[in-house]
Amino acid sequence: MLSIIQITIIGLFSYILWSILFGALNQSVLQLFVPIQKKTNKLKGKTLYRILPFIIFLTIMVSLDVGYQFGDFVFGLIIGCFLALNDAIFDELMTGKLNAKK
């Protein structure tokens, strides 16, 4: 039980850090995710397209964790990074939402 709590806390901090990084890259001159976001904004059923890669990724990560035993810290970092990347692709970053309200 303690392992799940550790992974969740580390994943949350990792998600926040990666969201800030991806948000900065998206608002910089590079506009790294803008071409992908234009395509994903036109999709119907965005929820399914956001959840399905996460389920597949989580299944792969759990399978790899059984074989390689990443540890809670690495597992949390990777999960947080993937969640932030998924949100960046679908224009759902918390930093983007905060900046859009200003």
C-alpha cells in the first residue's frame, strides 16, 4: 500500500514539473506541440483518444516493471512524464489553462 502512495506522490510532482517544461516549450519560439494540438482539437471523442494511450502505456509499464523492477521513484517519474506529454498533445496542460485565463 505504501508503494502506491509513493508512486502517486512522485508521479504528481513529476507531472507538475513536466507540465511546466512542456508548457514553456509550447509557448516558446519552437511551439513544439502546436501542430499536433491543431489536429487533436479537431478530433471527435477526445476522451477516448486520451484514455486509450494511457491504458496501453500503463499496461506496458507494469509489464516492464515486473521484469526490470524500476522502483517506485523511476516508475512515478515515467508515469508523470507520460501524463504531462499526453496532456500537452491534447492541449490540456495546467500551465496552458492558467495562461489562457489571463
